[in-house]
Amino acid sequence: MTIRKAVLPVAGLGTRFLPATKAQPKEMLPVVDKPLVQYAAEEVAASGLPMVIFVTGRGKNAIEDHFDVSFELEHQLAGRGKEALREQMRSIAGMLEMSYVRQKEALGLGHAILTARDLVGDEPFAVLLSDDIVDSEEPCIRQMINVYERYGSSVVAIQKVERSAISSYGIIRATPVADKLCPGRLYKVEDMVEKPAPEVAPSNLAIIGRYILTPGIFRELAATGRGAGGEIQLTDALKRLLAHESIYGYVFEGKRYDAGDKLGFLQATVELALKRDDLGKPFRKYLKSLKL
């Protein structure tokens, strides 16, 4: 089946960025001049998916406003001769068909995805976590859709991490798959463990915030009890899905920034600013002038 929909869970509290997130959604924190959630939405659009489903929560109205048309703002910009900026603002609202569903309790990523069940329906779909920005020539989700179209199974994005970072991720045990279109990048998942200690981890292949999921995941999420932190963990449901379906891990091409972490957020801001045509040269000159 063709993948048409992406789910963006945006109901988290953003406690790692307090006090900045006390009165605004974490997903609206800007990296250079775009909020985190817009990077994810643009990846969806660039991957050829026409629809996005935001799973929101209390205090997330700013996300809906950001992707809505602002007639007053556009009128003011047009009146000041800023037509290019006006068109840019209008394009944000028109890039995708958008729906919103409310996660009434903060019961974790698995529960957030389950909340979108009625809007997704009985079809495969993508999931993007806006904490992860992936800078790549071909969008990360598009790369994963290509894998799904060949194998017809769920795909999780993975990357190799340092031993010291293993306990911060879901880690897979997997067998390499010989695939001529992505040599050395594809694995068939045999098991996965949520945040294991480095000495007992099955590998250093960590799952990051990009998924292609078959609709069977909804059945498993509905049957999954609360796990770590009293939340419904997606990893637990994926382990249940393994009993019925194959799951593949794909080492994506590109650079991933963990923008849900303060250091990763700063790294993304600096490196993406340096790549900008309008900012890169003067910003690089400024950085070189610092006495570090």
C-alpha cells in the first residue's frame, strides 16, 4: 500500500527546556528561524506524503496557529512591500493537508501514536519525532519509504552510537540484509531493548525518531500495558509486532541532530546556520573571531 500519512506526536511537556517551554510548546523552539516542528513537516512534504496528523495536547495551540493562514500578518506584509515573505508565510499553511487529534493524557509515545488510529485507518504510515532533525540530501522518511516499498514491512531508522550513549536509546539486535540499493545499511530486526546498560546491549544500533509502521502496530499498542515510566512504550509494541511481522532497521544517509537535548539543539542551530546562503559567510566569520 502507498504511504500517504505521517503522524507527528507533539504533546510532550518539553521539561528538558524549562523554563523556555513553560508557556510555549517545545516543538515551537526555533532552530535559526524555523520551529522544530516545521523541519519535520517539511520533511514529510519533501518525501511526497500529502497528509500529516498532529497528536497534540494541552497548551499546544501555537502549533495549530503556526500552520494556519494568518490573514492579518499577510495583509501587513503585503502593505509593507514584503511580498516574498508573505508568500513564504502562506506556503507554510499550504504545504500539507493537516489534521489534529488530542492526546488527553501524557502516557508516552506509544499512546500518542495509538491516539491517531482513527485518522490513520488501516494503512501503513510514517512517524516523525520533531526532536530529531535529519539533514540529508534525500529526506530520511523518503529513504525509509523506499525500503518499505521493497519489503512491505515496518522500518525503523537506526544509527550507530557510542557505547556511552547506548543507555539513552532503544537498541536492536539484528542481522545484516544484502540489499544492492542500500549496501551495508539494512538490517532485519530480531529483538529490541529499551535503554539497556551498555554491558548487556545487543549492539550499538540505536533507534532514532523516524518510523514507517504497518497498521498492525495499532493492535499491538492496544494490547501493550504501561511500561517504563508508567507509559505505553512504542518499543514494547514493536517487540510484540515482531512475533507476527518482519521489521527492518535502516541506517539512514544524512546527519541527525538531537534537538531535544540542549547541546544537540545548539549544534543544530550553529551547523544549519552555517549552511545558509544568507547567514553562513558572516556567521562563520563571527565564529572565527571568537577567542575560544
